Amino acid sequence: MMQSIDPTTGNRIRVYAMLNQEQLADRLEFAASAYDTWRLTSPAERAKALTQLGRSLMDNLDELASLITQEMGKPLGQSRAEVEKCSYVAHFYAEQAATMLQPQEVHWKDLPTYVRFDPLGMVLAVMPWNFPLWQVFRQAVPAIAAGNVVLLKHAANVPGCGCRMEQVFSEAGFPPGVFTNLLIGHEQVEIVLDHPKLQAISLTGSERAASIVASAAARRIKKSVLELGGSDPFIVLADADLDVTIAKAIQARTINAGQSCIAAKRFLVAERIYDEFVRRFSEAMQKLRVGDPRLPDTDIGPLARGDLVEQLHDQVTRSLQQGAILICGGNRPSNSGFFYPPTILANVKPGMAAFDEETFGPVAAITAVPDDDTCILELANQSRFGLGASIWTADHQRGQQLAAKLECGSVFINEIVQSDPHLPFGGIKLSGYGRELSEFGIREFTNIKTVYVGS
């Protein structure tokens, strides 16, 4: 059985029956049959269905947003924004997929040669709970737009979101089996991977889950794309506009209660402005309202599960024992629910938990750095992760010079790191491999086929 728990109260919402082996086999065969038909549909047919998907999401905006908030605790306004973003990505690929998948001519030997982008087959999406709709849609929409069908194995604490998404695809007019939700446990993933028409897997989640699933896929010679954790540096140079930077720093660290792989986590601040930054950042953090995510004035809701609170508090405790200084927060509230206060740790250095590990919650680690590019890059790149980074400076040329040397998948100058359909998204090192979104993401799940026509 699977159950969803309301993180605001700790109470059980609903219990879901998991698929047995026979039911799983039936769903896999049904999806395989759907692929045989869907792969032959025209780009115009797919675009029409995607357009309707975008409309269906907006038609059900309030209901879907409430479901997200109920199952994982995100403030309702942020949940609404998540549903809207899912609608946006559906409309984006409805408009752009045909162009992105257009065969590309190759000039070779003066004879007709070109590259096609054909669908692969069934794609398994193993997805997390922190953005329970967006993470799924940003993978599934381009994969389906390319002619594949998608099987979803969602996180165990958001089963309602998985079930509702399958209904939304159906309501939008997609043929049954093009998007299939699988209520299964981790131990059943290998059964899915064994299916001959399952050709690829996309996983967003932890290093441990990625290592297990990617290894299982590799043993079967099946492609994997991994989008994993991050410990993004938020680099503040001495010439940064602190009014703008502080406001963005709050947003970058506390959106979704800090439960985001691309949230700013390590704040590397030039020594000359370090004290002022810490003071102003702390004042702003302490003004945030923590509480019921259903209320309009709530800035930060609960974390998604009780064990996540325990893990985050342990990281804070260990960092303090290692010499970090507590500026604000750091104390677990005694009320019900899975809440954690906005917390700032200063004097954070390499070797401390808050610097070396990914902190998945509203905890900011601040480190003073000399205003020297070599020192900044050394600290920024001193991480097992390489997902994103942001640089805050009035000197755009210097910002771009630093960006070229940062070890990560994306760099935003004077803006927080974010994902958007126009931009490829993904990381390096232990943040994973492969890309989602843009033309790079849609082509990850295609057979890039060379066609040569001789004389």
C-alpha cells in the first residue's frame, strides 16, 4: 500500500493500492501497444493534443494546486505557479517540437544525407516529490512530443499527484497508454526495465536512487538521463547591488521551503561586504512567515516529510559543532507538522556539513571570500555537485569570465538559477548527466538516425 501524508498536520490523507505483478504487466503491454500507434502520429496531431493539455491544466488550476499543497506542503501560490508552468511547457512544445525534430541536412560527398530524430519507445520517468507536477511535465512533454510514450513511477509520498496527472492527459485527449502512472515500489522498477520496448529512463532524485536505477539500466544497455542534487553557489561580488541581491537571495534559498535542487545553498560573499550582507540577509529571513501553506500570507510551508526535518536539523547541528555560527533559526518548532525555521549559518567553511552536503530546506550557509577570481572559483567548484550557479555583480564581463570556469550545467548572472523550456537543464559531476528541456532535452529521447542516399 502507498499513503499520502499531509505535512502540515502529519495526518494521513489517503491510502492507495499498489499494482501487483499481473496488473503491472498489463499496464506495460497496454503502453507498448499505445507506442505502436503514437509513434506514427503526425507532429500536427501531437501539437494539438499538447495544446489541449496546456488548456486542461489551466481549467483544473485550483484543484491541482490544492493537491500539490496537500501532499507536499508547498504554499498555495507557489503550487499555482507550478501548474501554470506545466501548462507553459505543454504550449511551448506544441509550438516548437516540429521544428526541433525537423531532419537536418548534412553536406557530405555532394549526395543527399540527413539526420532524423525518431522516437525511441517507452520511457520510464522516476520522479521526485518536491515539484510533483513540474518535474514530471518537463520530462514527459518533450518525450511525448517526440513520439515516445511515458511511464511514471512517482515518489511514494505524492501518489495522488501521479494519479491525477494520468487523468489530465486523458482529459486532454491523449490516447490511453501514452502517459501511464505506475503505482509501484522501487523493487518493481527492474520489471519495467526488462520490457523490450522500454528503451530509456529519466530519473530526478537522489544520488543513491540514481546509482541503483542507472546501474540497472546500464546492465540492460538502456539509456538514462539523471538530474540529481545540487549545492549551488550564490556568488556575491563586492560591486553587487545589495538591494536586489538580498531580495533574490531570499527567494533563491526559500522557494518551496528550500526543497529544490537548484536552490542557492552556498552563499560566497566578498569580504568587503560580508558583514552587511549577513546583517541584511538575516533581517529579511526573519521577516518570513512560516505556517499553513493554504493561507495567503504564508511564505514558507512545512518540509514534505518528517525524516527530512530530522536530516536537515542534523546537518545544522553538525555544522555548528564544526565551527559555523548560528545567525538565526536552527531550532525545531514543537508544533505539529514538518516545519523548520529559516536558518542562516555564517563562518561556513569547506569540511562542514553545510558546505559539503546538499541541504534540502531553508538553511543558508554563508562564507566570506577574498574578492579574487581564483579564490572564488576554488571555493565555488569545491563541491561534489555541479548543477547551477549564480553570480551577482555590476561587471558583466567579469561575471561571464567567472561563468566560463564554473563547473556546473548553468550559470545565471544577476538572476536566480531556474529551469525554462527555452534552456537546456542539467548538471555535471554528482548532479547527473544528460539534459532536459529545449531542443537538447527533446532529442535526448530520440534515435538520432543518419540517412545517406547513394547514387
